[in-house]
Amino acid sequence: MSLLEVEGLTGGYGPVQVLQGLDLHIDEGEVVVVLGANGAGKTTTLRAISGMIDPAGRIDFDGQSLLGKRPEQVARLGVAHVPQGRGTFTELTVEDNLKLGAYSRRDKEVGFDIDKWFEVFPRLRERRTQTAGNMSGGEQQMLAIARGLMSRPRLLLLDEPSLGLAPLITQELFQTLARINQQSSTAMLVVEQNANLALAIAARAYVLETGQIVTSGTSAQIQQDDAVRKAYLGY
């Protein structure tokens, strides 16, 4: 059984049906990328999994259905969602943002984890008392990811983590994501426009068009697909 199993997923916003029977799965500790043009349904897929919209079909996480669960309930089960646009609490400090990421925890190791993510993201340590709104876009993205990881998730949903970032910062960010996956075995479902960097850290990928999966395979297979190469990889 996979960690996440999605089958026949449909849903959208009001009368607009965005997802048209989507199937995907993620194994424990696996990094999976979703590619697709704007409007293909990538963000809606992540919102459906994390409980931000109310879809139909099947979404099972570790054998338990996520359908009908609120975002905070999904988070408590071990799914963290880092939305597009970072979503940091701009008026709070870096450290307070991280503490909020652990709001559902009842253990005494929150401080330990804050120090751990400061090691992974040294710039956050340097700015621990600075308000998030006064940080650069790259720093805010690092903070959003670290805050998501503070809940100790088994699955991290990342929506366009490179959006608005400079190329060097993007490359550094993806190297960090790969290291986090290798060291903690946190599974990741990554929606990303920078297909080359995303595929470099992923085991598998799905290509989404008009709310349906049209191509799937290992990262190597996807990189060798002529249609995918022309549309997303630029060669």
C-alpha cells in the first residue's frame, strides 16, 4: 500500500470542475513531481489533498480517508501543505512562524526542531528575530518550508516553491529539498514550473492536462518523452 493513494479525484470551485478523475500515488519517502501548464489543475490537486476544497473520489493517506476532513485534521495526520505564494505570517518573527508550524504537537522537542531547521536553513537562524515580511522572497520560501516541516509531516505538499525566486536561489532550494528527503525520508509531492530541477530530485512524475493525468513514469522516462521535453524542458 502506498503512503498516499488518489483515485478518480474530481473537484473544483463552485460550478467549475477542475479535476476530471485524477489518479496518482506516492510511496513512503518518495519525491513525486506534477508538471502541467497554468490552469491544468496542479494547485487544485494539492488543495484537494490538504482539505482546502471538498472533492469527490478517493484520497487515502496511510490507509485512512482524507475526504471530508478539514485542513487542520489533515495536518494532524501527517500532511503539511506549503502553498503557492509562501503564506508566511509576515507580521511575526521567523522563530514565531516556526513555533506556529508546530501548533498541533504536544511533545517537548519543538525547540530541538527549530534548531535543526536553523542548521538546514542558516539564513533563518541569522534572522530569527526578524519579521517575515522584511525578508527576501527566497528567505520567506525557506521559512514557509521549514514551518511546514515543524509539524514533522510524513508528506510535504509544495506548490511552486521556486515561484519568483532567482535562479541561484532556486537551485539552492532544490538541493536543500533533496537533502531533507534523503535525511528524513519525508515524502514530497511537488508542483513546479522548473521541470528540470524538479525532475532532478524526483523519483517519478505526472503530467497533468485539463484535470487529468496524461503521462506518468520515472523521472528518466519523463525526461526522454519528446512531448514533455518540448513543452516543459526546453529542448
